[in-house]
Amino acid sequence: MIALRGVRLAAVALSVMAVSASAQGDADAVDIPQEFNEPTIYVCPDGKYQSDCTAEDVERAVRIDQDMVAKLESQCLYRSEARCYPMAFGGIMSVEQGRPLTWQHMALFPKDGPRVEMLVIAEGAGALDWTILAARQTDGWFAPPALVENSKALMLLHAPGRRAGSGSGNADILLSRHDQGWTSFDVNDLLDEAAALLPDGFSRGGGVQFDFREMFAAVPVKRASDGGCCATGGTMFIDFHMPRGNWMEVASIRFEETQPVNTHRSRPPRATPD
């Protein structure tokens, strides 16, 4: 476990699963700092919707064997009694640190709940010594992961994600690899840190698009009087900073407030049907 200090950081060293073609060992227990928000689990290994399983239960249900690459198109890595279909898969072969990365994007259909998407990201090659870097679920959507920084000093992997609903909260996966191993960052904790710097009466909206190549995000800002779906307060521009590989923080924000003047509603012209 990497020792981390400071309220600005939401990170946790990831557990490692050493697996073979025939068996999977238990992962070592990992202490999770209070600042890190546990990912929501929607579909448990028993196939039920939110049946009180843990992230460790989900990780243990992710199985990797020596034929994994050949099966990614047709077989889900997550073994659950829920129906599961692979949606997409891929690999990142050229990495400056560690071993190649493999990912699979799945659609899950629990016995008693709505459709859920899941993204598994793993590091490894061959039959042994695979590391499960992420096994996340969302009631919204995931996009494929991209290696936005790839150097001998730091690797940064980002997979965009959203929650369902009008608020469209973020479900992004953000991982770094450095000289001490892997670290997972909570993007919502970073957004909350930035939102705490807004003037009174303003709060952040959802559905944020990050650009971690530039360490930047543009965030819609809500007024206290806004409804659940509409942000009229303006835009908050966030600059992020990584003083070291296992530490990410908000460097600064710039808030550009907008003032509603008039509301205009128009309809396009339509031909009258004969």
C-alpha cells in the first residue's frame, strides 16, 4: 500500500490477482483511504441487481486464463449469473512501463434490474501474473480506455464514463503507473475539490469531459436556483497537477459566470403535408 497524505488526493493502490489457466488466487487485502469513494456495484456475481456484494467480490469473479485473448470476442471476463455480452475489447501493446494492457467492455443484464455496462482493464501477458487494474460498472456508459501519457516516468490511463440520469455524473476510470506501482484516482473527488473553490450559490454540474493529456477539464456550473438538468451559472475551467505519479490535485480553477438575459425559443419551418 502506498502511503498517501492530504485531503486533495483520492487514490488507492490496486490489488493484484495472480491467476493461471486452472485457478485464481485470492487478492491481498488493500486498505482504502476514507477519501476514496467506493465504486458503485450494480450487478453482483449472483446475477442480482445491487445485492450487497463488494468490489472484492466483483474482482474475484473476473477470471483470466491462457486462452483469454482468443475468447474476448465471445466470453465475458466477469463470471456472473446475469446475462453478459462482450461489446468491445482491445489491447495496448506499446507501454514504457510494465506489461501490455488488455480491456473488455461488457453489457450485463441482471435478473431483477436494468442493463448495466462494465469495463475490465488488466495488465499482463501469457497465462500467469495478470493484474486486474479495474473492474468497474455503471448504469450509464463507458468509452474505451486510452493511454494519455506513456513514458518511463509515468503512464496515465483514462477511460471516460457516465452515470445514468439527468445529472449525468461521471464514472471515469483514471489510473497511473509509476515507480511504486499502480494508483487509481477518483475523478469525482477531484471535481468536488474544485467545486469547493466556487463562490457561494454555485455548484458543479455533471457530465464533465476531461482532457488528461492537457491536465484540464471544463465543467458546467449550476446556480442554486437551477433545476436538476440545467446548469445556467457558467463554466469552471480546472487545471490539474501531478507533483508525482501517485498524487493528483487541483492546481487552480477559472470560473466564467454567465448572466441569463432573455430566453428565446424557435421552431424550424415545416412544410404543410398534402
